[in-house]
Amino acid sequence: MPAFLDLATLFAAGRCNRSGRVSAATRDFHWADDSAPSTMSWKQCIEKGGCIYNFVQALRWFPVLVVVAAVSWGYYAYVYQLSIVSVDNWPQRIFYVLFFHIFLILFIVSYFQTIFTPPATPPPEFRFEGEALEEVMACKDDERRLQVVLQRYATMRKLPLRTKGYDGGVRFCEKCKCIKPDRKFDHHCPWVNNCVNFRNYKFFVLFLGYGFAFCLFVFFTDLPYFIDFWRSEFTGHSLKPGRFHLLFLVFVSGMFSISLAALFFYHLYLTARNRSTVESFRAPLIEGRFEKNAFNHGIKANYREIFGSKKALWLLPIYTSRGSGVDFELAFERISGFGRRNGAYKPPDEARPTNGSTSMTSAASPPSDVTVENGGGRRLGDGVRFERWTAAMARRRAQATSSGGVGSIGALRYSLLNQAEESAERLLDAEDNSLFTDEEEEEEVENREDVNLRV
């Protein structure tokens, strides 16, 4: 292509003969100014703003156009062919048209809210610019140095980071040149040509729900006329014009009802567990463990986080989600009350027996308002004792894993929990009154650890 343009330009300038050969006098021809024809390289075409890039971006709107075309045809088939032409009863006709438009408006508004709500960008403290960006990019080939730099900036800026990458380090986006927040990217949906994320997740769930209700309403109201079509086909009666629209309307609405129902109920389940689609396949890594229920605060609290505090606004396609989209409270922080603020320190690890002993670790120093004494490690903070807190957490875990009350835990398990609590109380009383010697205290600790291990 460039060679053809060069020959055409030289021929127009009179410097090329009819055979297409350039004369010897013009072999060293150069453009005197900057008016030489320019061509775009393949790299420029692929990059943002290039022809190929713009073509691919335009193709991404094709699924949206398919949905719009299907809804437009369905409007003609249902309102005109079904409600006006086929239905003779005026109350039935008004009922069909009224509820059809109610479902249609809710579906369309939710759909376009999902499409045109842009994804939220991380706050400025997550991004790198100037010297900070140069420092990060200078060590991008050295993963260890990069993690040291990222961790330093995360601590210095007090970023609310709880989840880690699968290598245990701070997650970094090379395209956006920023530290990744904990969540909440859900997935990229081609049918809306947008990323489903924290800002438009409510709209996406409503789009699925109203789409399912809309298609289901169309399917069941059109089904009697679909049955009448087959009866007319087998009896040999003549068909009214436009009946084929009603035939295909049943197939289209039924097909979309099934697919939308599967997605809708799946995302209702994810909302009840406070998980994203990504987290449902790969649990977030928190404090060195994969915790699939790290952000699960209960069904009611999880739904309030997505749909807001006012239940009257839950079904309306307006933004009512709670939170900043960056800082998400862990379930551990909500239950125990021991959390970190702005990533300043890590929550204490839940006491778990390991090799016959119970340990409790914290990777960073807590703030000054939470004091941890070294006297046997039995004080977790002001007014909180280690043994009592451990027994309470063990009892709560046992109750959470059971379907009912104490009776469903089992007599043996319940008695072991009581023994652990009584042992902890005796040890606390002994410590407060100084009644135990060192040998008796060690024996009591061993008994308590043995009971915890059996639990």
C-alpha cells in the first residue's frame, strides 16, 4: 500500500513513466517540505485511538444492539400483534399493556443504568505519580524490590488493604499504575459492554430481576395464543396475519427467561454471601489464609451493603449502595471488634490449637489504645481476657456450624466447651487472687490446652 501511494504521487508529479519505473533523474527524489504522504503503522492502529482499536470498540456494542433490537421487536409483537390485534377483551387488553410497560420501563432503566454507570476509579492515594511512579517503575522487573516499595507506600499512606495477591504481596495494576483496592470488581459483561463493579452492581442485579420478570410475564400471557396457533395448525383452520410473531415471541421470551433466571438467582446467592463473581471462584487471601467468607456479615447486612438501608428504595434503579467502594470491613472485625483502621495494623489471628498449643500472633503493632500485656499473654486488651475470649469464640463457632441451639451441638461437644470455659474461669480467678503456684498454673494451662484440642 505505501509503495503504491509513492508511485501514484510520483506519476502525478511527472517523474514516473507509464511503465511505472522511476527515471534515473528522480531516483534520489526527496520531498522538499513536510507534505509527504504519511501512513499509520500497525502498532498505531492497535493502540488507543487507532483504526483497529476503534473498530474493536465499536464491535463491543453489538450485543447491546442485539438486546435493543430484540426488545424493539418484542414491543411490536406484544403491544400490536397480541394486545391490539389478537385480544378482543378491553379489560384484558388494558391489563396486558399496563403491566407490560411497567416491567419494560423498570427493565430498560436498570439496563441503561448498568451500561452507562462508569466504573469507579481508585482514590488518589492509591495511584502513583511523579517521583513515586518513577521509583515503582524502576523496580518493576524485581518483584522483591517492588513489593518492598509498594508495602512502604501502603503503610505510609495508610491504605485500607486487607486482601493480598496470591504471592502474598501487595496487588499492583501496571496498566493504571496504582495499588489495587481490596475489591469489588465482579466481572465484565458483554451484554452491557461495561464492567460490573461496586457502583453499578445494584443496577445489574435489578436488570437481571426485572428482565426475568418481564420475559416471564410475556411468556405466560402469550402462551394461550401459542397453543391456539398449534390447534389451528393441526385442524387446518386459517391463521390470522401476524401469528408467527406471537409464535417466535414465546420462544424468545422463554429462552431469555431461563438464562436470566439462572443469572439472577446466582447473583442473589452471591449477594447473600457478600461475594463477587471473582471471589466465588477464587477466595481472597487474607492473613495468609484463603477466606471465602471474609466479608460475610449475614444476609441482612450483606443486602444492605448493596441495596442500601432504606428498603423502600431497594427495587428502584437508583444508587443506594453503602460504602466507599474501597474500604470493606472484614467479618472478623465485625464480630470480635478487633480490627485495623486505615491498614495501620492487622487484626489478631484467631486462636487455633497447633501441635497441642494455642498461639495468637499479630504481624504489626496495634495502636496505642489497644494494649497487649506480656504477663502470660492472657490479656488481649483493656477489659478483654484471652481465655474468656477464646472460650467465647469457640462456643460461637460451634453454634454457627450447627443448625439449631445447644441441643444440636451434641452432649459431648457441649460438655467439652463447658469444661474449657470453666477451666478458663478457674485460671483467671487463680491469677487475680494469686492462689496458684507456678507448677499448678502450668498444670492448669496444660489441662485447658488439652480440652481445647479435644474440642
